[in-house]
Amino acid sequence: MKIRIDFHVHTRYSPDSLIEPRRLAEKSRRLGIIPAITDHYSIEAHAPVRRTGMRFIPGEEILTDRGDLIGLFVNELIPKKIQFAEAIDRVHGQGGITYLPHMYDYGRAGKHASDDDAEKADIIEVFNARCMNSDFNARAEAFAKRHKKPAAAGSDSHLLFEFGKTYTQLPEFDLDSPKALMRALAKAELVKQKAPVYVRGITRVLSVGKKALWRLRPKAPKPI
């Protein structure tokens, strides 16, 4: 029996996503694909996702001084804007594993991990469905092969229709065990489908709009 995992999925708890946990759970069950929930600097989705009964890998996409880093199997929030090496230590301190997403995608805002940084990550995302330039993924795949790093694929879904087209197929393993996942990745098969170009624009608009709404929310009165 095979296990199919999408290692990079966002929910509405990310500032640029609209995916409702309940609807993600429905689609996950229908397609037989397990998501890693990797919201931007948030683990708030973990509790509502657990309530759906959906199998998932709890994670977080952490903003570091060297760009984004995903922690898998994390249940404690890791703050944003910390050093890359410290983020790795904090993920490992929780018994988790690190996953480096879209490492050569210079079309995204912010800094990017160097090859030296990438060597410290446990898993390299060699296919990100939202990388508009195929060369970015090709370079990541070449890096993983050159450095003998486990490779995986993620949809980087921010909108529900993106989920289900890109995933990593693995031999059956204990989904609660990071070590078992690392072993299973040695026999991974990647299913890849690029997302439409326009999705990146949609999420940028969402990010601006949701942040503006959050700023407009009434603040709780200070205690007297």
C-alpha cells in the first residue's frame, strides 16, 4: 500500500490563503492525499484540522533570516524572523524534521537560503507547483542529487483547487514517526503538476487584503 503526501499546504490561518480545514479534510479523504499543514508562522490550524479527523503532518513555514524553512512534526510555534540555524535547532528540538521549500525561486520576496544553508536541511523540496520557472525546481533537484538529500514535492496550495495535483508517493510507514518518513523517502515517487500562473497574483492580493482587515479589527480594551 502506498501513502500519498503533499508536503506543503496552507490554510486560511496563513495570511495569503483561503483554504478552510473542513473542506481540505473532505478533499483529502476523497483523493487519498495526506497534507502537511505548513501555514506561514502559525500553527493555529492544527487544532481545527485535528477536529476533522483528517490524517495530516503538523508543520509550520518559518520565516528566517535566510528565507523560508518548513518544520514538519512541530506542535510548538517557532517565531518568525529568527536565524536559519536556530530555526533548524528548534524544529529538531521538538523531534521534527526540516524541509527546505522553493530554494532557488528568486521570484519570491525576501532572502533565500544559500547552498551551504540548504545542506543543513533534512529534506529538499525539488518540485514546488508554484515555481513559475521550471529551472528553479530543476536546480533544486540537481542540488538534492548532488548532496544525496531526500527529495519531495509540495503543491504550496493556498487555494483549494490546487490541492491534489502535486504530491509525493511513499511506501507505507508510520505517519507519526519522522524517522520512518525519512526512510520511506528513499523510495519516493513524485507526482508533479504546475499551478496556473495567476495563483501567485491571487495570493498577493489576499495577503494585502487580509492584513488590512486584521489591522481594522477592534482591539480588546486594556485592563484597568
